[in-house]
Amino acid sequence: MSKTIFVLLDACGYEIGTKYLGYLEHMVDYGLAAKYKVRGELPSMSRPMYETLMTGTPSHVHGITCNEIVRRSNQTSIFSLCRQAGLVSGAAAYFWMSELYNRAPFDKHRDRIQFGTGDGLIDYGMYYWEDTYPDSHLFMDGEMIRKIYHPDFMLYHPMSIDLAGHTCGADSREYAGKVADMGVLIADILPFWLEDGYQVVVTADHGMDENGIHCGITDLQRDVPLYIFSPLVENGRFEDHYIGQRNIAPMLCRLLGLKASDAMVSPDEIRFK
């Protein structure tokens, strides 16, 4: 089965994720998942990295060079490839995802729930615009879409780790606590996804530094974890070297059985069976 869930933990850095995403680490320890260390692209900001993750292209190509650029993507994305192949996509995500792949600018009166409407690329989506929106609610939004519409590609995109990092910094109890909370949420829901036959990919767009900032070149801002649950991928720990963030989009294509776009790099750094 090629159905794939993509969990994007906004601002979850590599070190903090490794320390507190205990169930994911447990699954890797028991040979039930693969883990990689990803070197994020630049700038290490949210909207540019959303576009890089979904299209496999760098900022100077896709043109989303900072968070202030509000427009639809002009690149071939995972969502557009799903549409072309007749696959169904879904998202429970921050509203910037809607702006990139459905409609821009976001209108909360019109765009909070978008189920098969308009010319957007995401078939079924529920979007939030307050950074304080509870992660627990976000996952249940996504579960409603998944259980009713059975998308081939489903995005879950929580924000509380990013908010805690900006508010308190990467060396704070609050930031660590939100990552730990996320670990509990994932431990609760991941077994159901796997039982239902989904492949699951968990990663982040960027990290966070001790000053509550991400936009630059330091390890805290750029390094993120990557966990993969798929019968197509060799399980184990492969963290002894970095892999590039541009590998994520073509990897998702391969899991979904899609042909990657010409602009996407080869996912050769991922160990496929």
C-alpha cells in the first residue's frame, strides 16, 4: 500500500527531538523504523522550508525567500503530483499551507475548511491560524479527514513546539515540554496509522536556537530529525552523517508511487530496499 502520512513538527530540532520523542526512538531501537539526521536548507524559516519540503527545490528557485511572501506555489509539489496521478490528498495544517497550495491570501471566514472546493491542490483540508491552536485538536482534525476521506497523502502540521521555542528559547523547560508532549501524542496515534497500513514520515522544517530565533546557519536552527516507517525503506539508525532536506520530497514521491519532478534531487541518501 502506498498511502503515506507526513507529520511536520514545526521547529523540532534534531537534538531536542532525539531527547524527547521517546516512542519514535523506541521504534528505531527495535528495528521498526529508520532514523536520519537532516541538514536543513536556508533560510531556516517556516514558509520557505514548507515549500522546499513539498517541492524539493531551494529558496532561490521557488522564490519563497522569507515568511512575508504570500502567494501560491509556482513549483511542482507533492500535492500537484498527487492531483495529476489521481491520488487524494488531505491536510490538517497551519494556514500558510493553504496559502501555498490552495488560496492566497487566507481568509478565515472562507478557508478554514476546504473540502473539494475551488482550484486548490489539497483535496481535503482543515487549517488553523492561531499559533496557540492545540496540537491535540490538530491531530483529531486530521484524523477526521483521514477516516472519512481516506487520503493517499495526509499532512499533519502542529505548531506548539515552534511557539514555545519563540517564546522561551531552545534551552527552556517550556520548549522541551512541548516536544515531550508531542512525543506522547505521536505514541498515542502512530500505532493506529501503522495498523491501517499507512507509511509514516516524521520530520521538521527547522530547529530553534537558545534566543528563540530560526533563520540562520547554526546547527540548532538547521538540524532536524527524520523518522520513516515504510516497508520500502531499510530500518535502522543512519545518523552518522547528514542528508539533505531536498531528499524529502522525492522520497515522499517514491513512497507514494509517484514520479518525482525534474527539479527534485534523487533521494539516494535514503536507504531503500
